[in-house]
Amino acid sequence: MTASKKSSGKLVGSVGELEHGQSKKFTMRRGGRQFEALLVNYQGEHFAYINRCPHTGITLDWVNNQFFSSDSRYIMCATHGAVFEPPSGECIWGPCLGLSVQSLPIKIDDGQIYARLPGESDD
């Protein structure tokens, strides 16, 4: 990996790896803290979020790596049934209505998907 690709973030997947409505967990690290995150494909577009419900701070998946509703339309929190829009992460139904899961900036370079934590340089 070249220095420019490394500074673009952590390699978390590749285009074509996930079909619509599929997700993939990964971890990010800042200092001594590790964050669990998820990469999703929604209608051919990729989005990444910290795997933490804005209501209680617990992980969203109801079964390991299962985040989408049965119709693959929404990301859901398994604990309280909060429903999130995949493109924005905004909660549109449930106890955290109007809040959002924390998004992670992603960059697609030569078919590879890189994520970084907010505030990290993209140089």
C-alpha cells in the first residue's frame, strides 16, 4: 500500500463485496480506544457508521453482523427497534427519533473502500 492510500484511512472492503442490504463489521482505532463500525451497501452506495445506538450506546446488530430490516430498507437497532435511514444514519422511528448514528467518512480508490474516524486527516 502506498503512503497516499494509507493516509486515506483503513481498508474496510471493496466495491462489489457487499450486495444491497448487506453489511460488514470492522474496527477502527484511535489512540488506545477501539471502535466497532459497520460498512453497508444500500442501493449500490456504501456508507459507514460507528456501531453504536445514539439512544443507549449499545451495538445495533441483532445477530452478529445483521443490521438491516428484513426488507433491506432500514438499518435497525436490535434492542429498542430504532429505525435508521441508511444514507444519512438518521433515526426516523424509535426512542432516538431525530438523532443519528455517527457516520464515518469513506473514500473509494481503485475499487477499494477506506474509512477513517472523523477528524483524521485525509492528506
